[in-house]
Amino acid sequence: MSRLEKEVALALSPEGMLAKGIRGFRPRQVQQQLATQICATIDTKSTLLAEAGTGIGKTFAYLLPALLSGKKTVISTGSKNLQDQLYFKDVPAILSLIERPPLVALLKGRSNYLCHYHLNRRLGDLPDDPQLVDHLMRLRAWASGSESGDFAEVTSVPEGSLAFAMAGSTHDNCLGKRCSEYDRCCLRKARDKAQEADLVVINHHLFFADMALKEGGFGEILPDFDLFVFDEAHQLPDIALNHFADAVSSRALADISRELDKAYRGRLGDCRQLQSAGQRLQAASADLYEQVVEQGSDWRQLMQQPAVNQALLRVTEALTFCHNIVLPQLGRDEMLDKVFERLPQLQSRLQRFINPGNEALTVECHRHHFVLRSCPLSVAQQCRDFYLRYGGSWVFTSATLTVGGAFGHFAKQMGLDGANTLVLDSPFDYPKQALLCVPRDLPEPGRVEVAGQLANIAKQLIEAAEGRTFLLFTSYRMMHDVGLILSRQVQQPLLVQGQGSKRAMLTKFQQLGNAVLLGTNSFWEGVDVRGQALCCVMIDKLPFASPDDPLIRARSDETMRRGGDPFHEVLLPQAVIALKQGVGRLIRGEQDQGVMVICDPRLVHRPYGKLFLTSLPPMHRTRDLANAVARLREL
């Protein structure tokens, strides 16, 4: 047993420093097993894939080895909420018990930090929207007293306000050392602290933004680190794909138009063509939006329409015109110089949509806004190159990494060849704590009458549980259809996704004590409601991705070309992991009890249903809804 293993084992023991110093800490054998394996991974500079069921205490199991090892460590999480919990709660709890605690830093992506330069520019050229002006003024008041510049501190401006983007910087419009506010730069200060720290807490988006060379800055300090720990690692494949994708958005085009107009009205009033070029680009972008809005997300299908191709061509011609107009003005305005650097990049990205290769091409349309996205089918090789480049030890952990007890799907997606693996089941007594019900006599999903039948089942569960229920759906449409029916039939308060932020809805759910929460995919994971506030979770159907999704279709086509089975290789593993996440919302503590209802007969009638069932915790099972209702009444 190595020095690190001995120190960590002692710290986690019944007489160790965690038991003595942290209220409520309970030693667990499975936690000790995970920590021991992580210590071995650090000592041997190897890679570990660890599925650790709910209740194991995996946070302390990786934090202790990381903090006691003396290794420079990156800990990456799937969400900003968990990132803040680690930095402000879990890490300080352990540091207070260590005689010579290591230096710890928190680092987020660029968009999370205030940019004094861009906030001042916006305040000097206020938008027409009075509410947006009010939000900018509130950010100015907050900025005058903030040391970190972390937007998470702001409580006076609602989440999602455009003011945050206006008061921040992007990789494209950051002036770097040429900036007049460089000495006050919040992002630079955060990165300087990370450079000096022994342990840095980040999130997956930041890690892969740098890995894909989209962000710059954090990647410069990575070579100094020896240990990389990824919690909520099941999210990594999708996040990695997103960051290795290339995108062109109407907002990026509008930003260029705005900068050209601003340069003309500022220092370069002698070049009226700048304003004309900006207006031409804005008009071309608006025309492309009109051609693609409400036309679906698959770009390859949209390409069959001549009007769409012509609109895209006008955007590329407008970018070329902007390039030719800006070229003679270089050196006269700093922001205009930055615009000039961005133009060839946008033109290059647009070429992928004019002459498609072997990738998934999509268009996302929002209100007056579109994003063209080119996504690779796999990032496994990019990940392999990254592991080799930085060496060190790598730990990937989550409650949901395996499909049928095997890590093959995750390992293939992330390019993890020859990694050590560990599966640790939850210490919870699932046969006693939870009942799984797949009701009889339900039609398969897709039938017209499904919403009414789901509402009928939900009504029985809600009344028996006196609220205290999550209703999780795979689509917004079904959520709203069922919610509309229930609003006329149940007395308990209904909280429907979209009525407020995720955090606000969960807080209200717990405060009310008898509420029903209806949510889609964002509520399937990262939600921790313990105790009596939640005793029933109902899922409408197995969470298969749509075969019409452009990325799923592209992967399926590639699988078929090499003679594989798209359903079993692409759709099924992803659905199993998603279902495990949803089911994991029910039992969050040793005293929790509840009923899980999955309203999809395919779980029982189709051969692949066994793979789902063997991947779920060993709950007692029933097909009789009356048994589930009776159990809820007992609770």
C-alpha cells in the first residue's frame, strides 16, 4: 500500500479526520474502495473509468486523494452548480482539516466573467430596449463592487438576459494585452490564480473549449497538471462533440455589422462604405433566417431548396464585400482589426454548408436568430491525442457510465483504450426503498390517446402521494399536453418547466411540500431532492433520441456503411444511460422511499427491454398500477 493510499484510508476511516471534522460524515466501504482505486490510478499514472452509484460519496472519494497527493490537479464537473458546490462547500470542508492545505482556485469560461471594456462600450451606445438598458445599469452598479467579476454573483439581473453577453467578451472580440482595461481584466485574474493553484475546479465546457482550441488561455496552464478528474463524466461525449463543432450564428454576423457601423460613426467617418457593408451583411443574414425558419433542422434537406442556397450565397458574398472594405482601413481602429481577423474564419465555416463533407449539418432557429452548426461524428481520435499530449493520471466517474454493466459505449466515444474499470453499486437498499411499476394495458408511444392515459396514471399517483411527484417527459409537447389535462383535474400545485429557472422551480417544489413538477431532459439529471418532498417519479417513455436528428442520422448512416447496427450501436446505449439518469432522481438518501413508474410497455415486451432493466437499480417490480398507488398511500 502506497503512502497516498494509507493517508486516504486513514482519513476515511471511522476514526479519521473526516469523521471527526465533518458533521454527518459516515464511513462507507464502497467509498473507501473508490478512493483506493483512485490512489492507485494516481500512483501508476493510469486511467480509471468508475461508475459509482448514488450515495457512495464519490466527491470525497476523489477530493481526498487529489488534495493529499501533492499533484497539480484539474477537477472538472458537468454543471456550474456542482462546480460552485465543490469550490465553496466540499473543498473548504476538507481544507479546514489539512495542516498544510494546497492552494485551490475556481475557473470558469470566458462568458461567465465581466469585461469592463465591453460594458463601458455598451453604456456609451445604449440599446433601444428600456429593460435591457436597466439590466446594463444594474450590472454597472454590481461591477463597481465586485472583485471576481463572476456573473454568478449577480442577483439583480435575471438569468438569460442579453445584458450578460453585452457586458462580457468573446474570444473573437477580446483585445488581449492591447485592451485599455487589461489591468482590471477579471478573466485574466482568474486565470492567473488558476496558474498558481495546486487544484483548479472547472467545468467540462471550459475543458473542451480549450481542447478544441476555441477559447485559448486555460489550455496554456494544462501542461503543468498531473491529475485530471471528471465528475458527471457521462456528459462528456455530447459536450466534446459540441465543442469540436463549428458554428456560424446570426448574432456573430450582427456583431460584425454593428462594429462596422460603429467604426464609421466613430473614428472612420470618411469611409461610408463601412456602414454600407454592415447593412448588406445584416440584410443577407435576415434573408437567410427567413428562408430557414420553421423548415426543420436538417441542413442537407434544406439544401435541396434553391432559395436557401441563394440566401447562403448572399451571406458569403456580403462577408467578402466586408473583407474588401475593411482591408484598406487596417490599423485605424482596434475593434475593426479584430473584425478583419474573424471574417476569413466565418467564410471558411460557411463553406462546409456549401460543400458538405462527412459531418452532421444542422440549423437551429430561435426568435429572430439562427445557428448553422457543423458537428463531427466522433471525437475519439482528438481525445486520444489529448491524453497522449498531457500524460498524467485520468479519472472519469459518474453514477451512469455503463450499459448493461459494460463501459464499452462510453470508452469508444471518448477514445479511452485499455483503461482500468470499476463498478460500485449504490449502498441504498433499493428492493426495500423503491418500487418500479410498468403499468399494464398501455399503448406503445406515438398513439393519439397516450397523453390522456398518461394524465390518468399521473392523477392517480399524484393523489396517492399527495403531490410530491416528478413527471419527466421526453418532449415538450407531451409535457404540455399532460400538464393541460392535469391542471383541470388535480388540486396540488403544478410547476411546469419554463415557468422559472431550474433552481427556482426546485426550491419552490421543496418549499411547497405537495407540489408536482413537470419537466423534460434538463430535469432528468443534476436534480437532488431528498426526504419526503419527493416520493414518486413518473417517466412517459424510454428516452430514445429521434432517428431524424441530423447527428443521430449521420452516425447511423456511418454505422450502416461499415456493416453495423445503428439501433444497437447508436440509439440503444444512449437511451439506457439517459433512463438511468432519470430513474436516479427518486432515491437520493438512505431514508428515502418511493415509487418509480415508467409508462412504456416496450420495457417489458421488446427484447431490448432486458438491457434497460439490468442497467437499473434492483428495485422491486410490479405491473399492477394499483400496487404502486397503494405503496404511495403507505408512504
